[in-house]
Amino acid sequence: MTISDRTRELHSRAITVDGHNDSIIQRLADGESMDLTVRDERYHFDIPRALEGGLTCSYFMLGGSKLQQTMELFDGAWALAQEHPEQVVYATCVADIQRAKAEGKMAIVAMLESGTCLNESLATLRNLYRLGLRVLNLTHGEGGEGTTQIEPSIFDYTTPIAREAARRGPGLTDFGREVIAECNRLGIIVDLAHANDASFYEAVELSSTPPIFSHGAVFAQSPHWRGLTDDQLRELADAGGVIGIAFHPKFIDRDAPSMKRLIDSFEYVIDLVGPDHVGFGADYDGMGSNVPIPPSIDRLPEFTEALVARGFDDETVLKVLGGNFMRVMEEVIG
């Protein structure tokens, strides 16, 4: 794809923020080094290609259901920043991300993809905050005892009727409610990706700071449980939050995913709730054998070019590329 001069200028000016990345845990799962500064095109993402693609910051999945694995992932992320300070910033505040942009480095923001690893301990949450945790996905779909929601989430295509029924089901556990309150107090962004519909609505109502939906889809574009309905998008926007639309092909279109269909999802959200509540959560290295659109992080400018070609103004493009996530971080993390 040819990248226009306008796109190059916009892309270079933007603080680009990816709402979700699975590259560190995928390396750990594969028995590979967690050193993402090594270029490895078997994966969607590494630091050299991220810098080539103009990415400023990414929320890295550093834990889920198991606390020991979480500790290993945090250790890997810390080592990455400490051993490669010329390329990587371990970001715990907005100023760190701004510094990464100014210095041409990559900022890592620590994210949990499930509160299950907390083992129903707010003390563990506080200690992870001290280690740099700044985004917490309430659940990776788990439900029941020891988790943050009463019933597990479903991951498949579905119907509007099923979605309407699901919002009336049981929502958060008592611990889930406590986690939201403690995240609000500490300055951790509450992430609702993977939450079931009842938990989503309850969490939006309970959170005193803007939540996000870090990586998912638009239900009207692809009828998947991981897609937000129009009503959910309005609720999220009313709370000041942001949806990160994933580059996962099955979320983009059930039958014929393409860059055009990806941009259709962004346009849909902007038409519905305005330009302040949508970004991207690529989910690189988190979708198995599926090929993302765009297929690797070095090709991120192609996404920017597609936004520009669709006719979005400069301000809107900058918000989508990272400005909206930065706004939430400024409000919640500081």
C-alpha cells in the first residue's frame, strides 16, 4: 500500500497507543525468550518492527489466571526495559509515554487480562500496582468462585436476542465489585474486554473512572459476543470510556475480513457516539493462526492510511491512533 505524505506526517506526529498485546506471554508459552528487542517475523510483533511502524505505546498482557505466571511475565517486562533502555520504557504514568515518544522509544504499560490471578486478594492487586500494573481486565472469560464475575463469558457468534437476554443475567461477584473500587482508588484502568454482558453493565455503573474495552469488536459489524452492541457503546461513551477495536479477522467480518471492513467498524462507532471513544487494540500475537489486518506491527501506517482515505479529519485520526486512550490514562493513571 502506498502511504501518502499526509499520512506519514500524521502518523509521525501521533502518540500511537495499542490497547492490547499478547507478545510477551506468547513467547513464554512457546518457550522462547521474552526479549522482544530481537526481530522475529514468526510473530506479529517485536520492538524493532514496532519502532519501524511508529508505535509509541502498547498495553502488554502480563498475567491472567495464574499468579506465578503473572510474576514471570512482570519479571520479563521489567528485564526488557532494564536491559534495553535505549529502546524500551516501562511506563507507569502518562509522562513516561510522552518521554518514549520524544525519545523514539517503545512504552510498555502493564496489563492483567484477568483478575483471577489475584486469588481474591486486594493486597495482591496493590502489590501488582507497585510493580507497575496500570490496566486490569476484570476477566478473561472465567466465572464462578475465585473470579470477578458469577457466570463465565461466551466466545462465539450469536444473535441480538441472546445479547438482550444476557444483560439480565448475574453480573459481578462481590470480589469483582471490590476490585473495581480498589482500581478506582489506586489509579488502575478498569478493562471490560471479555466480561459477560451483565458484568459489563454493572461495571460501567460502578466505576467512578472511565473504563475501557481494550480489544474487541462492533456487534453490528460482526455478530460476536466479543463485540459491543450499540447500547453498550453508548454506555461506554457516556462513562468517558474507549473501545479498542481489534485487528482480529473474525472480529472484523465473519465472512470477508478486510481493511475496508476494519475501517467500517471505526466509522460505525464514530457515527454512533462521536470520535472520542474509539481506538485500536490490535491483539497481536493473541489470535493463534488467524492473520491480523494489518498483518504485523511494522505495517501500522497502512491502518492510518486507510483512516485518512476514508475521509476522517486530522484530529479524528490522531484520537483513534492513541489520543483517546491517552485521555483516559491522563484521567485515571496521571
